[in-house]
Amino acid sequence: MTTTSLTDSSSLLSTNTAAVPSSAFVSDLGTTSTQAAISSSTISNAQSNTDVPTSSISTETSTALSSTDVLATTPVSDTSTSTSTTPPSFTDTPTPTLPVSSTTTSTPSTTPLPTNAILNPSFEIADPSSSSHTPPWSVFGSSSIQSNTNNAYQSRSGSYFAVLYGRSAQTSSLSQTFTQLTPGATYTLDFFYRYFVSSTFPQTCQLAVTWNGVTVGAVTNPRTGQAVYVESSVPDLVARGEAGEGDTLAFSNTCPRLTGATAQANLGLDDITLVQVA
């Protein structure tokens, strides 16, 4: 039964192959292979009840298809060109050095403080040899340099001050002589004074300022006294600066004859300055 099937199948194949010109196999191998595949399919369907070895059919079909698969299975060479990328090179560019500008800071000129020609102007300096606070001042009458300790009278600043007592028909004075002043130069005197009066004073005492023996300023004490120190100035004091003589500044407190034995008008002085202005 197998032999009969092979014979029938060969006949069918021969018939179908003869119907196709041989030139068709040469010119169009793909078309012939396709037709052969269709013929094989037809034989398979027609002889569905016949046991035909599938190996014979598969062999012929595979042989026919193998020629057409050449192009499909031929590997395609990779024609892409591999381009090697060279990493970019970087050139170190030195950072420019900015020039350091030299900045000169100008110091504003300051006017020096005027020099006080008065020595021991607030009576705070004591003489090392005597511990007295009087030098280089000179006192006359009932005048003295006093401290704030256990005293009803007090200084304006620091701990010491001068007191010119004003007693009946008496003058008390305080003076200082200068030898270092500039001849012909102009000076201004500034000082603080205070009259200490314990009660209403019936008479008046007078504070006088003299420059080289000439009165340049005067103050009359208030009869009720003063609670605080008062500032007073005397301008336009011209220094003579004569060799061996110098210039003398003096303060005096002069009182008339007092009606009461205990009545007093005592003058306090502190913070005295004498500065050159021209």
C-alpha cells in the first residue's frame, strides 16, 4: 500500500512539473519553488487517505526552498564604520592675577588742643617736697588751697580748690607768674568761681582779675551766695614776655569793712586755663 502511494504521488508530480516550462525554473526560481510547494500541498490534500511518508515530501520541499533562502540567510556584513571619538583636550588657562592697587589712607589732620599755660590749674598736684598743693601759685592774705575732705566748701572738679576768704576790710589774693609765654601773643583766660555765703550778706565783696598789674575783669559777689560754680572768661590778654620779668596773672577778693564780726564772703576758684589764640 505504501508503494502504490509513492507511485501515485510521483505521477502527480511528473504531470505538474511537465506543465511548467523548464525555463521557468531557471528564470524565476522563487516562483517555481512556490508552485512546487503548492503542488505538494495539493498532493497532500488529495491523498489525505493515503499514508505517504512525510519525509519524501518534506525533502523535496526543503530542496526547492533552500535555493531561495540563500539570500535571506546570507549574513549581511556590518558596513558601518566605527568612528573613534577623541576626547577633547583642555588647555589650562592661567587665571589672570589682578594688580593690587595701593590704597593710601589719608589721616585727617587734627588741630592739636590748645596748650594750657597755667601750671597746676585745678590744684590737684602736690609739691613732692612739702605735699602742699599751692606751688607754683602764690597766696596772700587769708587764702589757701583746700580739699573737699571735712569741708563745707567743695571743689568744682577733682578734690582740691582755692579759697580766697573775704573778711572785714581785707584782701586775699592768688597769683602765678609765667616766663614761657610768646612775646606779643594774645591769650584768653577762662576760670570757674563761686562765692560761699552762709547768710544774707549786707555788704558786697569784689573779685578782681589783674594781668601784669592791670585790672582786666571784676565780679561783684551776690549777697545770697551761689549754689554752683560760674564760668567766666577774659579775652585779649597780650603777653609781654620780657626777659627776667614774665607775665603775672592774679585773682583777688576784696571786702569792705563788715558790720558783723562773723560775716564773710569767701571766694572759691577752680579749673583755670590760659591759652594762646593768636
